[in-house]
Amino acid sequence: MALTLGRKLGIRSMVYVAGKPIPFFWPMRSFIHHNPLHGLENLPFDEAVVKAHKLFHANTYLPRTTYQNYWQQGKVCQQTLHASTAKLAQELNNDLGVDLEQWFANLMLNTVEPVTSNKGGFSAEAVWRVLQGADHKSADVVHELDLPDILNRKLSADRPLYESIDLLFDTGIGEELDELVIKSCLDFFDEGQSVWKMPGRRKGLFQAWYQMASRNRWLSRRARFIHALVDDADSPEDVIDAVMRRFQVPEAAWQSYFTYELSRLHGWVGFIRWRENSKNYYWRVRYPADLVDYLAVRLTLSAALLQERARKIGLLTVPAMQDAIQSRTIELFLRQELYSGEVFPPLAQQVESSIALNRARSMEKFCIEYLRRKSVYEAEQCARRLQALAKQSDDTAALKTLSLEQVTDLLHALRSFEKREGQLWLEAMEQQSMDNLLQDICGGDDKDREKRPFAQALFCIDTRSERIRRHLESVGDYQTYGIAGFFGVPFSFMELGKGSETHLCPILLTPKNLVLEISRDETVMDEAALSALEKAIHELKESIFSPFVTVEAIGLLFGFDMFGKTLAPRTYHGLRKHLHQHKPITYLLQDKLSREQADSVVRAVQRALIENAVELDLGIPKERITDDMVRQLRECALEHESDAPLVREELHMKSGDLEEFVNRLRQTYQINPPFARLQLERLGRIGFSLDEQVNFVSTALRSIGLTTQFSRFVLLMGHGSRSENNPYESALDCGACGGNHGLFNARVLAYMANKPQVRAKLKQQGLPIADDVWFIPAMHNTTTDEMNLYDLELLPSSHLIYLDRLRNGLIAASRLCAKERLLTLDEHTEVEEPAAAFIEVQRNAMDWSQVRPEWGLSRNVYFIIGRRRLTRNANLEGRSFLHSYDYREDPNCRLLANILGGPLVVGQWINMEHYFSTVDNERLGSGSKVYHNVAGRFGVMTGNLSDLRTGLPAQTVLNRGTPYHEPLRLITVIEGPYATTIKAIEEVAAVSRLVRNHWIRLMIIDPETGLVHSYEKGEWTQQALDKDQTVNASVEECA
Amino acid sequence: MNQMWWFSVVFLPLFPFSAVFVLLIKMLPNAWLRGIAFLLWPLAGVWLLEATQANLPDWVLYWALGTSLLYAFRALVIRELNLWLSYIAVSAWSILWVVLSGSDLTNLMLFALGFTLPMALMALLGGELKQRFTAAYGGLYGGIAQSHPRLSAMLVFTLLAVIATPLFPGFFTMMSSIMAQMLNSPVIAIGLLLIWLLWSWSGILLLQGLVMGPEDALSGLTDDLAVWRVGTYALLLIGMGIFGLSFAVVF
């Protein structure tokens, strides 16, 4: 029986909430850095990582040994670490009889293994006996373990039933289920990679899957079962309800059951969640799917697999499982020990034999012996580690004299400490980084320049810009600024030759305006011969049959390509570039059309369509079609007139024929009033009004504090990357432009800023820009460090004379930057000359075997919002996002709030993505690139079948298996008066939450008082920026 | 005296007498004793057969083949290295009865040695595993390839020798037996091929549990095989390879 609407909505909302902790996964084409724990940001960082560990089975801190290495390299603040351990020792010390602080210090710094590691076997009493040297082997050390309780916890009702069965019977259902679901997802979500498409996709995921599943050979064996389940249901919600009732899962546990189920393939689920939310995404509109569909498929398959594999086992419902826990406790306990990997290794074989024999009495006897031996062994191991720790802390004698209660407390204290240890390391490392930064930061005010700089350049806030900015400033009279790479102009862009829109702005924004790229050349773009050949070969490769015949015929062509790309990538790339057609010079349609212009465009389109229709449908040659005839037909189609006498007369049409033709114009050619309105609406999206343009330019310049002393050249430097054979290429592009190149945003802002009408209005608003100032769009390729200027044909002739100097400066900076960066890519490089380094990094970009063309945003740690003078003397090693901001231009903190709500949030996502990809690259990153295969043209999988790999690949964050990226939370520095800055933070709820929950570390540098305010553990502390200045540190309660 | 060959079914074990050897391996407390048992047990069987000079009835051949198939099949689900080795040993030594039908007793001793030498070496490596991880059981402590590359390499090569891959003596024993039976009794030849396939399959499964896969969190605590021990094991393996090649020349 079909469910009521209310019930369906109930299930739908349960699924929605269950999926919330799983982060979105954006298609790889526009890779978006995101926090893998975004769904848990409502929790404090340390609590969220515990939950994530449970949900994703992932590590959330680095191993102790890695932190110990950082300690040896001086990257950990000793003072903070000692203070934390002392505080914790004080909290936990309950007259233990040992120097707990010293123990903690030794545990962190000199111990490799976890001391209290316990696979559920030993009691404190057993450890105490070992420490006392008592005859523990003969003693009754088998403490009272509540086996049913252990089993109930491990096989809880909210865990998918098949996982429990797998854990007890090693049936591998979960693994097979994942494979089947992945195959179904690959079929359904494919975006053009497959030659044969899945049929019926327009009906949605569940219906399409069911339609195909009913013809599937594997499923046909279980067809009766699946049909019985699905045929009674008229929606995926019905199926979910039916399966959950079949499993008899208590309704209170449904939501967490769904969360477990969804988190098994969190990459695919993240993609479906993102797709569900992207209302205008082409593939989503065409082939709809949501989490309810996905869950229905998953649950149906899991029910079928359980029916097939576990029918004989008989534990097909949650109550049956719970009954078995009570009635077959020993057997199930031994089974879960064996198959969960927690079995005591020396007895593993005996456990297996005991289960195989399945004799209740002997199993019980064996289980007691097993528990005793496991307990003794683990107690001995724990005691050994305690003794080693005691020796390091000069407490060997004291350890022996501890009472049972003291040993219990000691173990409890150590266990608590080990749980919090990662957080202590993290905080101490962050403190060291904060101290390092503050040492390099310059306080005080800007001195007025006597003359304007030769050129000013606005770079993206991206960490990679820090290097190139530093070098550009070092080679000449250049002034640089940091601004979000979309330059504050969000728009949707339709590139020349492409039929779809791309949002060139942070994903937090939805653009209203559309910009079109139009060719300046009159000729239509023809496909170059090589492009056509490439397309043909690609299609041949994709066909199922053609490889059989084409290998011999054209296989050699691929050989040339392979040798060229492998042996001489630079030369080969250069040759190929000549064969490809160059993109024509284009301009961007970015001025808004007036109402009259838009009407005129619509009219022109309608007229052209009518002319074609008359010619094609009525067979009338063009020379017989007059303007008046077209006007009459148009008026009729738009229902402004009821008759077209001229047409009837000239073309000898009867009234009925004319009416039929007009109807065809309305329906087939869409010449009707509603569609005309829609066209007008669409045209209204194109471009920006003058006021909008003025506002964008003004906001961009004021937000970075560039309001006076404009140079002759103001470079708007977008950035992007180019590399070969790299599905992650877009991860190296500009995040502020939605994972795309930033050039078009630069071109758009430059056009606006150079427009005389805009300048006139800016002058009225108190932002005068001299007539000789010219904004030039430019592009920084972060893989090669090249910087190219664009739209130079628009440059006034008076500026041409200075162009060479400008170009030379850019080239010098590029070479110096390449040299600095090459050392990070290859520490053994013998390249010494900047020019040679420049060539080497270009080779990297063209080498198709290069898994690491650049480090990207790896090692990011700081986000500095303030004037450039703060960091002018610091070498931040490409680790800092730099957003220019002059608090003096922003008395009410409106601009600061914009920076916090946009760029800072994006920076935090980037930082967290790097953090979690480093601490557990397999689960929260995407593993090694070497095994990646593109899936459906929107993601990558490891091997031929896996979850969609989220996060960053090992090659981006790890260097030879050890972290290259130092995983720290984003250390954010804001330059501004304390009170107003706090107010701005409070105004931006998302940022305020991030600060309070410690997802970012915040410092405010108050230039008026010279104090640095830091937020730590719910409190603001302050210190003097200038170390010579003495300030009594005070603590203010957080507002 | 002629009926004394019956005693050989314990030492060149045939089901159900094979249980004696399997039990013995389970009971022996250390790797050296297990190594010696693997080395001497089948030789005792061959010696007994030599002593009795018996003419074996044809059905023994099928009994042996059945035993070998049974143990090869059961080895598929075994994750404990010593038990797996004892099953493979029973399976391999049963084949010696088949070999016997196409060869003389002098050669049988060499064939037996060809099978047992890698097994003895594997038993010692099992001891190395147990010493480090408290058990030689697949799937418990993650893949050791990264944390213990030398031990892993020795395990892989020795296991390849045990499952009779080319160059090692077992390979030539299996080849000559299959070739010998191909014309006379194709059913037995196919049976031998199947057994061989099962050995490889179970061997790879065992390696997957022991060597491959993500390493355990604590595998950073590496205590890999000392270089001199690797050298010794490697020399023994090379010796076996040469021994195997000499089979190819002789037979």
C-alpha cells in the first residue's frame, strides 16, 4: 500500500537530515576546495573531529611520530605544549603518586606506541598484578566483561544490518553492495563518457535503475524478491519504508541508520547532494536524482543480497540479531573478534576452529580461556609500556608501589590524555606559527610616497600570489594588492564557442549578470584541421568496434604523440601549438542593453525567424518576402493583430492556411508573447548597468585601500594553471572564480574601470582616477609563473612606450619566483639560474607524466587581512592568503564584513581540505593520483571501481609519504581597531561560528593601540605587537 | 613385508591419516622443529616405500589424488600460515604417489626434497612472522610490505617456491607428473592441473592477507629481517632454483 503524503515527506526529511554531515562534492571540472567536515561545523573543532572519526573511520590528527619530528624541527611551541600538559595533569591528577606532568611530556616526546592501546581485553587490575610481579597467569584476571553489552554496542540497531552480518560471518555483503551501487551510479550519472547510455534516465535514478535491474542477469535470479519489494511501491519512499520495516529497524534509529548507510560511499553521496542543490545544473535538470532515490536503490540491493547470502544464517531482522546476541552470545562474540580484526593473534586459528566446530560447551570453555589469555597478554604489554614510561620519568620505584586504585586512575589519566593529545600538538604548532608571524609583522603607519609607483598590480589573495608579489616588488617600483580573484564582480559567463554558462565567482554567490564573449573577427570560427582530426580520433577511440580495425591503421599516430609528450614535452607542445587554431581576439558584451535595445534585438530575431519560416515552410523565395509582410505576420503571431491582408494577397493564401501558418509560427518558431517576454528577461541578464559598474569598481578599490596615487598601469592579475593529463587541474585554478581561470573577471573589471562614464561617476563619489591611469587585465599562470597582459589593443598609445619596462619587470619576477618554487618541487635540483628554473617549470606543466606540476595551495596557514606594509618585510613562503584592507577606508566595517563573509570562508574551506587530506589521505583525501581514473567526466575513482575520491591527492599534500602540507587551522590576522573588528565578525554569522568553534585561529592587530588580540578557548588575550613595549596581559571574557 | 607400504600413507599422508601430520604441525612449539618436520616427514615415507618395494594397487593413485585435491581446496580458506603450509604439504606429498606411478623410487626422494625444501624454509619464515606479530595469520595486522620489505620479499619468493612456480623444483615435479599422465590418464593430469591452480590461488590469498594492503598504524615500528638473514634465505632460495633447474636437465 502506498504511503500517505505526510509519511513520504517524513521519510524524505529524515534522509535529508541524515545526509547533512556529508559534504558536497563538486564536479572536477570546477574543483571546489571544501571542508570535508563542513556538515559538522556547528560543533567545536575537537568534538567534530571525534564525530568524524566515528562516521568516516578517519584519522583526524597526525601520528605522534610526525608531531615529534615537527618538535625536533622547532615547529612546536614548547611553552604552549608544556602549559597544556601541566594544565591537563593538574585536572587529572588525583594523588597518583607519580609526576603526571613529566609522564605526559615523555609520552608525547619520547614514546612511539600508544600506552593505553586496548583492544577490549585487559583490566586495570590485570595491569596492576603485572606491575606487582604477581602470579597473574594463575590469577583470575578474566574480569567481568559484559559480552552482550559489547555486542550490542558493536552491532547496534542503527548500523546497517548487512554490516553486522559481515562482521559476524565475513559474508562480504557490504563490499558487493558498494560495487553494485557504484556501477548503478556510474551508469546513471554519466556525463558523456560512456558510449552506451543508460536508458530511461529522464525518469530519475530509482526508476531508471529499477527498469534496468529488472533486465539484469544478476538481479533476475532475485527478480521475484525485488519485484515483490518494488512493485508494491509507487515511489522510492515506499521502498525505503518497506525495506526498513522488513529489517524491523526501530523507527527511532532510522535516521542514524540512513547516515551510516550514506556515509559508506560519501563521495557519491556528496555528489548527489551537490547535484540536488544545483537547480540549474544541466545534467541535473535532464536526469534528476536525489538522496531518496539513491537510498532506495541501496536498500533494495542490500535486502536482495541479504536474502541471498544470509538466508541460512537467519539474522535478517534487527530483533533476530538482538535475540541472537542474548542466546548465542559466546559464538557471536568470538565471531566478531575474528572478523573485526580484534582477535588475539596467537589464538586466531583456534577461534576459527572453535567457530567451525560450533559446539556450545567447548566454545564457552574456549572463550573463557581466550579472554584470559588475551587479557593477560594485553595487560603485560600495557605494563611494559608503563614501565618504560616510568623509567623515562624516573618513577620506576614509584610505579611499583602504586595501589590498585592509583593504577586505575593512572590508566584513566593516560587514556584521557592520549585522546586529547592530537589537539594539544595542533594548538602548540599553531601557536608557534602565530609567534613566527608576529615576529615578521611590522606595526605602525604608512609613510606617504613622494611619487606614484611605476605600476600597481592587483593579485588574487591565493597563497601562490604571495611569492610572485614579493618578487615583483623586489624588481622595481611596483605596488601590489591582494583581492579575491574574481575582483568582486560575480557574473555568469558564456565563453565563445560554448553553449553553457559558467559561474565566475565564489560558489557562495549566485550571479545575476551574464557576460558573453564575442569574436572581433567577422569570420566564423572554423575548426582547424588538427582539431577536427583529434575529434575524429577521439570518437574512434570511444566506439566499441572501431579499435579492432583502427589499431593497425592509425595506432602509429598515437605512438608519435606518446613519444613526443614523453621525450621532448616542451618542443612537442610548441609544435602542436602551431597546428592548433588560435582563439580569435574577442570582446566581452558587458554593458546592459536598454529596454529599446532589447526590444530591437528580440524584434530582429523574430523577423529573421519569420523570414526563414516563410521560405522553408511556404517555399517562397526571399526576394518575394517584403518587410511589411514580415511585420504583419509578426503582429499576428504576437496577437496584436488578427489578420495579415498583405500576406494573404501577395501569397494567395486562404484564411485557414494563414491561420495555420501563424499557429506554426507561435508553436514551432516560438514567436508568441510569453516567449518574447522570456527573451526580454534573458536579455536583461546580459551585462551590467552603469551604476552596477561604478559600484563594483568602487567597492573593489576601496576594499583594498587603493583610493589615491594610482599608477599609470594598474594590472588586474587573474590566475589559473595549465598542466597535462591532470584531472585535478581545476583544483589549481582560482577558487574565487569557482575553480576557473580568473582572466575574464580581470577583463570585465578592467573594462569597467577604464570606462570614462564610470570614472566620471567615481569622481563624483570622491574616488578620482587620473585620466592617464589604465587598467590592464593580466593572467598569472601559477604552474609556470608566467604573467601575460591582455586587451593591449585597447591600451592608449601614450602608454606604449612604458610597456617594455613593464614586461621586463614581469618576466624578472616570474623567473625569480620560478627559481624559488622549483626548490620546493625538487630539493635536489641543480638548476641555479632563474631563467633555467623558468624553463624547468614550463616543462613540468607540459609533461604528461608529471603528477605534481605545482604544489598548489599546499602549506597554506595564514590569512592576513590588512595593509601590505604589515607583511612587506616577511618572506611568507607562499603560505599566506593576503587580502589588502585599509581599515581607514572602512569606518563602519562594511567592507571588512564582505571580506570575512566571502574570501575568508573560502580560505577556511581550502585550509580544512588541505588539513584533512593530510591527516588521512586515504579516507578524507583521494589517495595516490597514480591509480586514479576519470569517472563519468565529473570525478575520479581509484582503480576501475571505487567511491568518488574527494579531497586532495597524496601528491598535493604529501612528499614521499610524509606530510608536505603542515596541517594547521587557518591562522587569521585582521588589521583594524579591536572594537569595530569584533563588531564586523559578530555581524557575519558564519565567521563568528567558525571563530567560536575554533575552526580558525583569530588574531586582531589593532594599529591604534599596537596590541594583538588573540582568541583562545573562548577568551580574548592580548599582547603587544612591538616586543619592546610592555603591556600587562589581560584577559577579557568573550562577548 | 610387501604390505608394509601401508605405513607410508602416514608419512606420504593420505586422508584420513594425513590428520596425524597436520596435528603434529599444530603441536610443535617452534619454527625450527616445524622446519625439520617438513623436511623429514616425507623422506621417511619415501624411505619406507623403498624398504618395502611394494607394487601399489591402482586405486591408491585415485586416493592420493583425492587427498591432494581435498587439502588444496581446504587451503583456500586457511589464513594461518603454518596450517596452510601443512595442508599444502599434505596436498603436495600425496602427489608423490602419482609421481611414483611414472618414476622409480630413487627419483622419488629427489622429488620429495624438491617439494619439502621450500616448505621448511617457509616454516622458518612463519617463525619470523610469529616473533614479530605474535601470529602468522593473514589479515590481522595489515600489509607488511611497506614496514618489512625484506621479510615480505622473502615470504613472496618462498611462497612462490612452495606453490611450484617456474624454476623451483616443485614446478618440474608437477610438469613431469602431468606430462607423464597426459597420455595414460588424462583425468589424473587434469586433476593435477586443478590442484596446482588451487595452490596458486590459496597462496595468493594468503599473501594478500599478510603482505598486501594498507599497513597497520604501528608498522612504523619496523624490525625487518637482518640483512645477513635475508642473504642466507636468498642463498637457500637460489640453491633451490639451481636444484630445480637440475631437475629440468635430468628429467
